Amino acid sequence: MFLWKKQMKILNKTAYEPIGYCIYCFSSDSLSREHILPIGLDGTATLPASTCPNCAKITGKIEQKVLRGYLWPVRVYRNLRSRTKHKDAPKKYPVCIEKNGIKKQIEVPIEELPILLHFPIFEPPRYLNPNGYERGINVIGLATISFGLTPAEAAQNLGAQNIELTQRQEPFAFAIMLAKIAYAFAAAERKLDLIDGQSFVVPAIRGQQDDIGKWVGTVTQTSKKHTGLIHRLLIHQDIERGLLIGEVHLFSDSETPSYGVILGRLKNQ
């Protein structure tokens, strides 16, 4: 367990003071604002003058891999923000149904789709137990959250005895996105000044090192529902271990798991 001194803030439409340099590579050329949470997750809090074109391209590519991957159906279902207003979202989604012992694949519109969102359960950050760690991130389970119709309801509506959904997982990209969100939030809150040197997660965010599993893990606490709060971001000072940790809890109004991101070692520890 982490021992945390917590700080939580509601971020809706928060506009922070400009940084004046890229928070990822420290360049000061052609800076643009950074969305702490991606726009596609209803992120409205911005950090002006904080990312360069190259780093914005890198982080944007990772986010799009997740947002236009397995999170796309729930984003459409919950009508989360989209630069294109979801005009380019799939109109139908593939499912496999079984009727009278015969399986076949069909496509159904989202209103007939049982949306099962599988959140990866990661092992604790391997920084805490580095023995045997080499690269990447290890998924040790899944937490499945249902939106819309249940699979049983969808099967009944389609006259099927069973229904199966195929869903491509992107745990590595998801972990990188979590790290980026936590890091950008810490930068906006000026909490990176608490750590000694550069943040641990920047090389992984920028694609320079394949070590995201050292810094990101599922928080070892029971999933908790926070009604009316779609996402939760927190900053923790783990005094016992001398670490600054970001916590990212996406879709927190639906009893989803929360993730911890080790950002760096606290100064004077």
C-alpha cells in the first residue's frame, strides 16, 4: 500500500498559467497548449504554452490509439467530446451471435450494442520491486464495466442464445496515456518542483524507453464509484517511500479501477 498525502482538484474548464516551455523536452519553439485530460475524454482543463509540435504529435498519437480504439464505443455512447463530433465514428460494430447452435458475425448499431469496457489490471509499478523486470507492462487481470445493454439483453433483442464481442486491447498505449495525464496534471499544479531532477516517466511518454511498467500500476484499492465525477486526478506525496505519485481514475462514476503513476523521487528524501 502507498501512504499518501492527497490532493484532488475538479478540473472542468480550468485554465492554468502558461509554462513557457515544452514540459516533455523543454523546447521553447512553437509552443501550444496541452490538454491535461484528452479532449476525447471530455478534457477541458488546459495548460497553455506547454508542448512543442513534436511532443504534441507523439502524445496525440498514443491518445488516438486508445480513444479511437477500444474506448471509442463508450465515448460515442456517453457523448463525450470529439473534434469531429463523432461523425467519423463507426455506425455499426461487429459482434458474433449464436442462433440454434450456429455462430455468425453481424454488425449492429451502437444502441443495440452491449458495451463492455475492459480495464487492464496492471501489477504494481516495478520500480517498487525491480527484480526480473525487463520492459513493457504486465497485465494480470481485467475489470469489465458494462455500458448500455447487457449482453443478455442484446442477445435477446437479436433473437440469439449467445453473443460475443471482439475487443482489441491496447494496454501499453493505455499505460502511456495514463502517465501522460498524471505528468501533465503535476506540471499544471507545479508539483514537479517537488521532485529531484527529471520525472521518471518522460522518456517512456516520448517513446525513448520501453519502461512504462516501472512507473505505472493499478492502485491496490477496491474500485469505488464517484457519482457525478466522470474522471478523478490526484497528486500524492508518498512520504514513506519519498515518491511523488499521480493517480488517474477514468470513468470514476462507474466503479472502474484507479491507476498510480510514479512521477519521481521527492527532494530531500
